[in-house]
Amino acid sequence: MHSRTLYRLTYLAAAMSLGHHLDHLIRHNAVGWPLTGQVNAFTISLVVYPAIATGLLLYRAGRVGPGFWALVSGGGAVFVSAVHFGPAAVEPPDMILGHYDPPILGWLAFTWLVTFVAVLAITCLYETRLWSQQRQARRAAPPATGVGSKR
Amino acid sequence: MTATPPPAGRPAVRPQPSVPAAATGVGGAVVLVGTRVALWLGVQLGVAGLLVLAGTTATGGQPLNDAAAWWMVDGALVDLGTLAVIGWLLRRDGGSYRRLLGPPTAAWQVALGAVGVLAASVPAMAFSAELTSAVYGDATPPMFAVVDLPPLASVFSVLVVPLLAELAEPVAYLGVVLPRLEQRLGRPWVAATIVVVVWAAEHALYPVMVSGGGLDLGFAAYRVGSVLPFLATWTALYYALGRRLLPIMAARWAVNGGTALALALGQVG
């Protein structure tokens, strides 16, 4: 069974990712290929769009479930957090907050980023719960009757 | 009787049978929030009055700032009052406190969920840290800088206050106020938005600070802004976790208890 909430959260996360990439384009710092010749975190992050498109096709076809999406969302949350937050961040908040004039635009972009990562993390937990529920439901379901079984 | 897990395809926001139908309705929610607001103000004013009577502080705005040193301990009285109102509402509506915490949750689910809640709170921590840095630079924000407690009160603020806070605050807002607003408004996202805004606004009161002869509205605004992302995240997680409160309470206890411990040990401020 397909979850409408899962679809909506996936579209929301994709839209927020697009908005954050737009923020990169406007600031024009911490960008990489195809805008510059350098392959960096920006370049790697573009993988998310084909991953989401492929995932949606596979999900619609019933080939992947919430567990797959939990990995995509969780992986995305960890990746973006590692790039932007924490002591080892290659693109710390100052690179966003300090590159807009007026500064309120920097705060808007930073708030967008924070919301984006929160959406990814919350989506990951929702998908993990969904995955766990589906596993429990499968385990609780009575085993299918064999072809040659007698009444 | 065992709880049947909701079908996977259902939206997570549908009110669940575990939430008791509230005969007291939104009025009960208003009483609950109003009690918390009144207690925050009343207790700090009461402590300020005691300090003036004891002659340990000057008059004017100073007693309020001096009383603010006790705001973490004041929280225990506010939360006890909150629990009393929750108990009163439950008696009128015929529910139980346990049902307010959501569907049955195994210990390992609470532990795993709490780790997830903490991880999902990282963006809110980053936002709050940047906001603090923008407003106060390297200085300690006032709600931590003002805390100055005798040893016994410090122990109380580490061991008892965070526990009481978790038994009262998230249960009040997510377990009592939110379902009543959902019932009244019929739109969970509107109800959730109202809860987050009111919950954040309440934080402007602890503690109330005075600056330049009037209320320190800049600090109040900072306080609201710094907690807003946390409360929005936890409210969204409440839905994401199928209205299970225990993982959120456990994660919040770790954060608030850790902060209280750091303050008591002099690691902050």
C-alpha cells in the first residue's frame, strides 16, 4: 500500500532541496560542477534528484518501500548536517548568513536550510515507523495457503 | 486488549482513539495554558516580593531580575500546577494520564525514538546557537546568566525540575491542548501551528526580565525565537511517531536535564 503522506513529504523535501540549491546559486559560494570545474559537496548533492525520481518510480511499482525512503531521507539529513553544521562543516552557517545584503535574506536562507534538514529528519522517522508497522503487519498476517493444500 | 497499528497508508494526523474525547473542549485547553501563564508570572512576582520583604534586593525593577535567578525552580511549581489542571480535566472527561501519552510504546521503541528525536533536533540547535551568537555574541544568554541558586536548589533543579517538566509541559501542549484544537478546528496543521506559537510565546515568561525601566522585550523575542524551531520539530515528530509522546519526553528530559546539570556545575554562565 502506498502512503499519501510519504509522497507529500518526499515532494516537500525535494522542493526544499531545490530551494537550497537555488540559495547556493544566488550566493555563488560553495558551488561546484556543473557551475564550476570543481567536483565538491555541491556536485555530490545533485545526485538527490535522480535518486528521488528513481525511488518514486520504484515505489509506485512496489519494488521499494518505506525502508528505502528512510535511508534516502536519513542519508540526506546526515549529509546536509555534516556539510553545514558541526565543527567539521565545510560550509558553516556564516557562509550563508554573511553573504546576503540585506542580512535578513541570509537569515531567511539559513532558516530554509534548518527547516530543510528538519523535514528530512522528521520524514526519516516517519518512514522508519511506517516500515516497522509494515513489517509487524506482515508478520502478524496468516501464512498464505499453499496450492496443493487440502481443506 | 492490544492496540491495532493504523494502516500504513493512513495520514499520520488522524486523531486516534487513544486520545480521549474531551467534554471540556477548547475551554479546558485555555484554562490549562492560562494556568501556566499565570503561574509563571505569579511565582516570579511572589519570589520578587519575598526578596523585597527579606531585604535582600532593592526596589524598582531589580527584584524581578533577582527573582529570575530562581526561574528553573519556579518551573517546578508551574509544572505541579499544570499537572493539577490536567488531573482535573481528566476527571471531568473520564480519561487517564497514560492515554495522553499515546499508543503503547515498548522501552526499546522509546529509547530508539528518543535518539531519533535528538538527531532531528540538531537543526533547531544550530539555529538557536546562531541566533544566540547574533544577539549576545560570545556572552551567555540571560536565562542562563541569571541563574544563581544555593546548592540544595541546584540539586533540585537537576534531579526534579526536568522530570516534572516532561511530565507536564509536552503532555499539556501535545496531549491535551492539541487534540482539543484539532477537534474544534478540524485542520490538524492549523491546530499544530497555534500550539507551536502559543507554546513558544509562553517561553517569553521564563524568566521575565527588566531592562531600562521596562520589560526586556528584546530578550522575550529572543527567547521565543530560540525555542520556536525546537517546538515546531517536536510537534511535527509527535505526528511522525504516531502521536507517541514518550520518545519526545525522553529526548527533552536529556536536553533539559543536561542543561540544568551544566548550569549547576558552572559549565554555562
